[in-house]
Amino acid sequence: MHHVPLSWYLILSAILFALGIAGFIYRKNIITVFMSIELMLNAVNLSFVAFAYQLRQVDGQIYAFFVMVVAAAEAAVGLAIILTVFKNRKTLQIDEIDSMKL
Amino acid sequence: MNLWLIPLFPLLGFLINGIWGRRFSKALVNLFAVGSVVASFAYVLWVLSALYPLTTAHTETYFTWIHSGSLQIGFDLTVDRLTAIMLLIITGVGLLIHIYSAGYMEHEGGYHRFFSFLNLFMFFMLLLVLASNFLLLFVGWEGVGLCSYLLIGFYFGEDFANNAGTKAFVVNRIGDFGFLLGMLLIVVHFGTLDFATIASAVASMPVEASAGVLTAITLLLFVGATGKSAQIPLFVWLPDAMAGPTPVSALIHAATMVTAGVYMIARAAFLYGHTPITLHVVALIGLFTAVMAATIGMTQNDIKRVYAYSTVSQLGYMFLGIGVGAYSDGIFHVMTHAFFKALLFLGAGSIIHGIGGEQDLRRMGGLRKYMPITFITLLAASLAISGFPGFSGFFSKDAILSAAYDYAPWMYWVGVITAGITAFYVFRAFFLAFFGDYRGHHHPHESPWVMTLPLIVLAVFSVGGGFLNVPNWLAPMFPNVEHGSPLLMWISAAVSILGIVIAYYIYILKPGTAESIAAATGPVYKLIDHKYYVDEIYGALIVRPVEAFSRTVLWKGADIAAIDGGVDGLGHRLRGIGAIFRQMQSGSIRNYATWVVLGSLLVLFVLGLAGGGR
Amino acid sequence: MDTILFFIFAIIAVVCGLNLVLQKHPISSALSLIGVMGSLAVLYLMLGAEFLAAAQVIVYAGAIMVLFVFVIMLLNAGSEKPGGKSWFAQIAGIPLLLAFIAVMGFVIETFLPALRSVRFGSFAGGTAREIGRVLFTEYLLPFEVTSVLILIAILGAVVLARKEID
């Protein structure tokens, strides 16, 4: 086994994505949940770059680039929202922020 | 020639009086109501004089009303000799009755409503006789039924009037159902409803000696005629219809609407000429209705009911005439009947008006001293309807009877006996009302000139109408028919005079004879007095079962249980399902996320199974 | 050589990811995330995306994660307490995720056409020059739009997080 097949990169991406979802589902702190989202985005980035390699085109990397930009913007605004929520609810437990229920 | 103007004038009268009549003075209502009929009548005279001698029909087409596939029905109006007679009757007698009503209804509430309905009736009736195809005729047919309902129930405060109106409408509906089926068969078989087209198509078809499509069609149409023209079995509405104001009884239930059935069959003579079976049925039913109604008329005490049964009986004569093939004589009797029957009813109205609303013969008497004009005119009418020689009824009735003799002699004899009974009960009413001592409690007085003038005009026509030679004028339109010898004429005249004499004997010479005869004949008298229990039989056989079925099966079963239960139940079930699904919205983001993962997993799974999303 | 590098950094990434999920204190999770991003940068290098690897370290690990750490410090977020009411998530989570990985693996193995094997240096199209060229010609519009997006994000963050002047 001299070289790694590309499919392993993709499977790694899937595993990281699943880990991100696990963090989203199982953690109670909002900030940790947010970080799990970042993990998911990274996993997808890996997927993009892998496919860029496969197709011998740079477009995949461009998409990954844009994902990063948007993730940055999203992190900024999202953390600002978390700050506001903390100010109002005095809690960072995601289970206690449930007023949008029927 | 603008034939559409003829029905338009009464329609305008209806609209104007209907919409604004409440604010009009009585004089203004009269202006529009009576004026519209005057305009219509004048226009009819002008059209007929322009079209004289009217040897061929004059048709005007205006627009295509219905165009569905290969079926084309136009709004077409036709005038031929038959239409001309009917137009003159409707507008002429109608005009006299409108004038009369202005006096009769003077003190009634709802004055403008009465006249607007009366005008609406004129519109529909004119449309009926002018129509050039079955469907337009049916429009007029239904419309006059509607006006009949509205006018019978004119005094809507009384339950009896409302019920009578409903009864008239429902019974008519049964007949109309037959009419509709007949029309549908015509469409299926001929592809059109236009009279002229069907006539030319039928001309090449053989005469049906045994039952076939044409017989079915004509029988179904005749069912409609029995409803509208109050023959057996659908005559039960006419006596109750007397609950309406007397001018209504005169115009609608004597002179015009009830003759629509006779007119329709005469108009469809091209069909009936090919179905001798149906014509035989028509003659039989006409004859039996005439006899039955005449016998019932002998026992009635309400003067309007006597005349109502007399109308049913005379209509029977008209159908008898048509049934034996004497179309023109039947129509001639329509015309003379319009004169003397309208006069009888208007005269009765004059009596009722003069003695303060009393209608029972037993509380009248000796009125000839107080109401001379009414006395003379009603005498003329009674002589006409009895077939006294020289009066109009004599000519028309005997023409029918002699044609009947040629068809089947036994029909002639039954008809003659019925004529005798007719003379008897008409003069019974006449003698009870005008002779003897006054048995009531009012101050009888003659009616104003606005009411007596139409009486006089109608009396003139009742006397002289027979000399108008209408049957010969109409004869070219219909197949030829033989009449018997003049001897038959004198026999029936003699029988009629005999009837008058018997009435005179029983009610004037020897009062009290009536009661002893009634007691002597016991059960037979009871049977006739109760109108052969026809209403009771219908009630038990038809009305009550239908009502019970509607109540238990259709209302409780279908409507409440099935439909309401289904719709409400659906709502409840949806709510229940919604309550279950609502629990998903717990507000917990983690649950939402898990659902999202589950959903996306399913999508992936499906895509994977389906071949990788290619 | 490539194989060994891949395995080392893949395992580091997975371990750090697990750590992120399993640690109680947010700051530990943040540090684990930095680890993930670092190893991902190396993997990008292996796949020939030099510029992206550099950007990953600079932007993601260097700016975004620092932001996260600052916020954790600001909010004084402590360790998580156990409990919570999302029973559905707890029960169905792990099986679902395992199923997810399995399905993904299956799809990747079966339905994708023959994939290359990764050799470092085999793809030379991820240079800064190449990325810059494509970015400013083909993808100019998204580029400009994302710059507007960042502007809006800045404004939004400033508005949301400021203190009310009493």
C-alpha cells in the first residue's frame, strides 16, 4: 500500500462530520455546540479539497475558501448572538433556551 | 314584427311595480299594471291585423340560447292561427281581469305586489304561447307555475293559503317531471326541440299503432299536461287554489294557465297525430275527469269550489275533444270557456265583495234584488256553461260531443250525461245565490262599475262568442275530423235544459228536496261529498311514506350521521393527529437536530439505493 | 511517506474531534478544535492545496478559534452540568451516527468512479497564483459578494454585542 486512496480522505471527512453532529446533539453548552458546527464545516472543506484533487481542478478549493469566509462571518455574528442571549437569559445551557415551543 | 314586445310590456309592469310599487299610489300602480296589459293587447291586435290572414306561421329568431354539441336551442317566437287565438284570449280576458282587480283589490294590503305578480304571470303565459320550441315553452310553463304559487299564497298570513300554494307547486312539479322526461326523449330521438323541425321529421314517420318512442314521448308530455291542467290524477291542487284572491282564480285557474296543457298538446299535434294510443288515453282521462269533477261539484257549498270543480270538468271536455282528434273544437272550447268561466269567477268575486267576504252558498240568497248586474251576467255565464242553445258554450261543447260520437258513441253518452250534471250544479249555485231569502248577515250591495264593466263585456262574449266561427278558422292546422249529425246537438241541448229544470225544482220549487235526496242516498252522497277521498288516499299512499322516508333515512341517516359525522369527524381526527405531531415542537434544539440527521440519513439511504443519485 | 503522514494526522484529527465531544469544559473543546484544524491543514497540504492550508491555519485556527476562546473567557463558561431533557437525542443519536457513517462509506466505495490515490506533489494547481487567478476572474462576483457579507457580519456583530448606554 504505497499510496492512500482518495476514498479514505472522504471517509475521514464523513467521520469528522459525524463527530460534529454528535457534539451538536450531545453537548449542552451553546459555545460547544457552535464549535461542533465549525467542526462540521471543516469536514466538508476536506471533502471539497479531496474532490478538487480528484478532478484536477482548482474549483473545489475555491469553494472551500468561500466556506471559510462564510464560516468566519457566521462565527462573528453567532458569537455576538450568544452574548446577547447570555445577557437576557443568564444561562448557556441550550436546553433552557426553549421558548419557541408549542 | 318585433313579437318580443308582446311579453315585454307585462314584464316591465312587473319590474316597475315590483321594485318601486311600494311607494306608488294605487292609481300609479294601476297605470303600470293595467297599462302594460293594454299595451300588450293593442300590440297583439296590431300584429294580428298585419299578419292577417295568417295562413302560414310567422317565426322570428332572436339569438341562440343554448348551443351544446349538436343541440341548438334558439330564443324563437312564432305566431300562427293557434297562437293568435291564445294571444287574444290571454291579453283580452287578462285585460278585463286586470281592470276588475283594480276594484276588487281596492281594500287589500299588498296591492302593488298583487299586480306585479299578475303582470309577471302575463309575461310567462305569453312566452308560453309564443314559444317556438319545447324548452322556451317549458320556461313559460314553469314560470306560470311559479306565479300560480305566488298568487295562491298571496294572503301569506294564512296557513291554508300557504299550504295550498305549496300543494299546487308540488303537484305541478310531478307533472313537470313527466314533461321534462318527454323533452329529453325528444332531444335524444330528434336532436332538437324546435317545433317546425320536429314536425317535418315526424311527417315521414309511420303512425304508431303499438307503443313506441313517439307514444312514450307523447304520454310523458301528457303527464305534464295533467299536472298543469288539473286532470286525473293530478287535479287535487285546483280546488285548494281557490285560497287565492278571486281575480287570480279567474285569470289563472280558469281562463289561461290551466289551458296551457290543452294548448301544449294542440301545439304538438304533429306528434300526437302519430300516436293514436296516447290520444285514446287523453280522451279517456279527459272524459273521466269531466264526470268525476262534475259529480263532486254537485255537493260543494263554497261557491268558488263549485266553479273550481267545474273548471276541472270543462278541462276534461277539452282533453276529450283533443283526444278524439277534434283539436280545433278543443281550442274553441278553450276560448269560450275563458269567457264564461272568467265571468263566473268574476261574478262570484262580485258576490263575495258585495256580501262582505262570505263564500258559502248556504248563507247567500235573494241577491238578485241587490245585485242586478251581477245577476244578469252570471245568468248569461251559467247558460253558456250549461250549453243552452245559442250561447257560446253550446257550440263548443256540442262540437266536441259530436266528434266524440264519431270516435266512440259511448263517450258521447257519458259526455251528455255529464253536461246535464254540469247544468244542474251550475244552476244549483245560481239559484241558491240569487233566489229565495237572504240568509246572511251583511248588507249586500252591487259592485262598483270598475268591476261590473268587465262582467258585462265578458257576458257579451259568452253569449255571442259562439258565432265567431273559430273552429273553421283553426281547422287547416289540424288533421280532419268528422262530426256527427245535428241530431246529437239537440239531444245534448235537451239534456242540459233538463238539468236546469231539475235544479229549479229541487232548489226553488220544493226547497228541502236536496237534503232528503242526500239522506236517501246515504253512503254515495258521503263519498261524493268527501270528493271521493282522493286527498286522503294520496296522503296515506304517497305523502306520508315520502315524509317518513325523508325524515328517518335522508335526514337523520344521510345528513346528520353520514355527512355531518364525516365532516366533523374529519376535523376531530385531524386535531387529534395534530396534537400528536405537536409534541415534536418541544423547543429543544437538540431534538430538532436529531430529527434533521434522521431525515438526511433517510435521504442518503434512498439515494444510495436508487443508484448514487445519478 | 504520504501514507504515514495521512494516518498520523487523520488519527490526530479524529482523536481531537472525539475530545471535543467528550470534554466537559468548553475551553478544552476549543483547544481540541484547534488541533483538528491543524491536522486538517496538513491534510490539505497533502492534497496539493497549499494556499488553503495556509489560510486554514491563519483564518480558522488563528482568528476564529481565538474569537471562540475570547468569548468563553468573557462569558465565564464553566463545566457542563449533567442532565437535560432531550431524551430523543440521547437515545437515537449514536445509532443514527453510526448508520450515517456506514451509509456514507458504502456510497463512497460503491458509487463513485475510480478515485485516484493521493501522492504529495501530484496536483500542483493549488498555488496562490492559481487560486488568485481563478478567484479574480471566474469567481469574481462571489468574491465581491462575500466581502459585502463580511461587512454586514461586522456591523451585525457590533450592533448585537454592544453595551446599552444607560
